[in-house]
Amino acid sequence: MTDTTKNVAFIGIGKMGLPMSQLVAKAGYTVSAFDQSAARLNEAREQGIAVASSPADAVSGRPLIITSLPDDTALRAVMLGPTGLIGVMAPKAILIETSTVSAEASAEVDAAAQARGIAYLRAPVSGNASIVHTGALSCFVSGPVDAFETAKPLFASFTRAQTYLGAGEEARYAKLAVNLMIAVSAAMMAESLALARKGGIGWQDILNVLDESAVASPMVKYKTAPLRARDFVSSFSCKQMAKDLDLILGAGHAVGVPLQLAAQVRETYGSLVAQGDGETDFIATVKHLERLSGLDEPKLGEPKL
């Protein structure tokens, strides 16, 4: 007999959603997925994920729904209004929303979910598309604690760690706080590397210095590896970081926190997008500072500038 408590709908199977849905299926859940992109649906089929004919068909009667959506606009369009999915979800279903969105949009979804008797868990994931398939994502969770306890085995199928933070929008603020530090760190690394090169230090040498210094955080070491090869292929793009910084600044304005560094770094990412680097990895801040400093592309084996 099929265990209906292991039936999961997955809405949004992009760079993050598809590998997450595969991990969920591998853990023994029966997954029904949907995405607006026909290419994504075809890729899901090729990977053995069952594809629904519509979003409503995907969530119909299923007790567990996971969504991975790009932004506030998509979240509202998919979830709310007369054709929104909350209106067709089963009462007492658990909705797990994994995107990086604003607390305001998230609160609108919560109100609609509560009106339908649906437990809404805000569960933004931390990590990127290059590691999601390994199960190494972590997530921050807020919402009804009993729903979180029920969904723990499902969370464990696609994340390595889950931090429960409260009953409201706490998880949204946690994700924005983490991404703020990542964005500012990328800008800080760019200035440090440009200064070192102008001081005559070779490219590989300064990366070694950072790796062996007191500032060698996981974030720094995560980015020195691709920088050694000047690899700017996107794991999380400049355009995505600009979008997240807009959310961060909006959150700061809403609660009265002056985010001066975030505002400055947002303009850096705006410049990168305007210069055609929008789809480049967010560590392209390095290239931006090199341009501003009059530095040429370093020779990868060079010991000196």
C-alpha cells in the first residue's frame, strides 16, 4: 500500500529545484513536479521525475508541497489570487517554500495559507546550484513548529542542516542577513586583491596569503579556489545578488536598520550588470575592481605584477 504521507509536490524545478526534487525522490518520496519551462519539464522526465500536467494537478491531494521560485513576483503569482495554488492545496497540507523572497510577500502567503488551514514553513536554503545535488545545502526554517517536526525527515532528504528560528518570518530575515555578509565579503575580497596586486604581489601569492591568514573564512576559501583559475562561471550570478541586495535594503528600510555597506555594494553589482556581467558569478567584483584600478588580467603563473 502506498504511504500517502510520502507524496510530495515540487513546484519550480530550475537550477535548485530539480536537483532538490531528485534528492527527495531518492529518499523514497513520490514526487510530482511542475515548472513553467518545457525544457525543465523534459529534463525532469529524463531524470526520472514524474511531471504533472499543471501546477494544480501537481499539488492536488498531496500533503507535502515544496516550492523553489525565483522572486516575489513569481511567489505571489503562483500562490495567491483566484488561480493561486493555495486555493487548491489539501487542508492540513504542509507548504515548504525554499526561495529567497521578502518578508512582506512571505507574510501574504502566510495569511492565505492560514485561511485555508495550510501549515506554511518558510525554509530558504543556503548554498548554490554547484552543491545542491550533494545534499550539502542548509536551510533556515520558521513557521508552525509542529509542521516543522512533521517535515523534518523531508528536510533531511535535501539539506544537511535545518535551523528552526520561530513562528513567523524569522527565516526570511536569516537568509537575507547571510546573503548580506556574502555580498559584502565579495566586495571586500575584490578590493583586497586589487590592492595586493598594485603592491606587486603575484596573483597566486595573494590568494595563498588569504588562504593562510586570519580572514580565511569558509566564504574566502570557497572563492579562492575558482579565482586561482580565473573561473567566473556562475554558481550565483551578479544579477541574482543585485536582486537579493534589493530585498536586503527593503528589509532594512522596513525595520529601521541603516544598511550602508549593503547600499554601496548594491551599486557595485548594478555596475557589473550594466557592463554585461549580469550572468557572471558574483565574485566578478574582482574583475570590477581590476577595471577601476587599471589592472590587466593576471597571468596565472605570475609571481609578481
